[in-house]
Amino acid sequence: MHLHKPAAILFDLDGTLVDSVGDIADAANEMLARLGLPTCPDVDIRHYVGNGVRLLVDRAIMRDIAGGAPNEQINVAIEIFREVYSRGCVARTTLMPHARETLQSLAAEGVILSVVTNKPENPTRQILDHFKLSELISSIIGGDTLAVRKPDPAVVRESFLRAGLDQSANAWLVGDSHTDVMTAKSAGIQSIVVRGGYNHGEPVEELDPPPDAIVDDLGEVLTMYRVAGSI
């Protein structure tokens, strides 16, 4: 599909800009240990990430992507997870390939950059600050910034508002999962999915609906921007 030249590019965080599974797994496993439950390997936690803290915790407790733990247990577990993760959200987290160079180059070319994630806003800001990326980002919408989260289109509208963009501006949403594609579709913007993220262990080629483009790493997003046509 033809990609229109964007005024702004919105990026997912986990699995897109950073590989954060190590720290998420460490926090989840300390949470499980405190609850007297068996721990989960990183590879399982990788499949549970992407739909916010509540579902992550539920899935980890049940060791099942479908979740199903009692609400009372989930509520207790969320508090433990948040407390632990806030103390260690950058210990094992790393930037995804070409993340820094891509953001720096896009910003230098005048693209407005935002982060839209289902991770809570506080650790999102901690991670962006740690990697010295915050100065490149015009707006940050976390999973608890609004009353709704991705794939609700309100997160895109709020991102535009905070970045000073007109709601009709052309934009791309770059992510790694079905949630990101659905967010873009619901907001009427184009989507690019990066291989090698999380997407609950499913290949991105099987996403339905499909994204507007699939890339191997973030460096290709910069190339696409430079060759994208205008409407």
C-alpha cells in the first residue's frame, strides 16, 4: 500500500523501541514468588506483554494467554508488580536495533514523534529518560494516561492534541502487534509493524487486518519516510 508522507510518527514502546522483557519478567517473577506461585520463563512473559499491566499479571498468574485469575488476586498482584517494576525497569531493558538513530534522524527532518503504549506512563518516562530519548518525543501516552488505552482511537487523538497537531494530520503508528494495527485502523492513520517484537508469539505476517507495511527493523522506517509520497 502507498504510504503517505506523515507529519507525525507514533511509536509503541515495548517490542518496538525497546526490548523490555527481561525487566518485566523479573518483576513478574518476584510478584509470583510473593504470591506463592511458580515463576515464568522470559519466553512466556514475552507472549503475555502488550495489553496493559492487568492482563500481563492475569496471564502470568494463570500461565495462560487467556488469563482467568480471580479479580481479588489480580488486584493484589498488580500492586506488587508495579512496586517492583518501578524499582527495576531499566536493569535489563535494551534499545531495539536502530531505535536511537531512527528517532534522531526523523526528529532532525522535522517529524513530530510521540510514544503511545499500554505500559503505564511512569515507567515509560523512566525508560525514555534512561536512554536519553525523551527530548526527541513530543507527547507520551501510557496505558494509564487516559481512561482508555490502545486500541481505542482516543489515545491517538490525545497524542495529536498534546503534540500540537491538527486532528486531520497524516501520521504513522509504528508498533509490533495486532493492538497497534487496530489502534491505527480505528484512528484512521497508517500502520507499520516491526518484526522481532512481541505480538503474543504470533508471526506478524498473519495479522488480520494486516498493517500497511512490515519491516525488519526501525531503520527501514526512516527509509520509508524519506521515499514516502505526499497525497
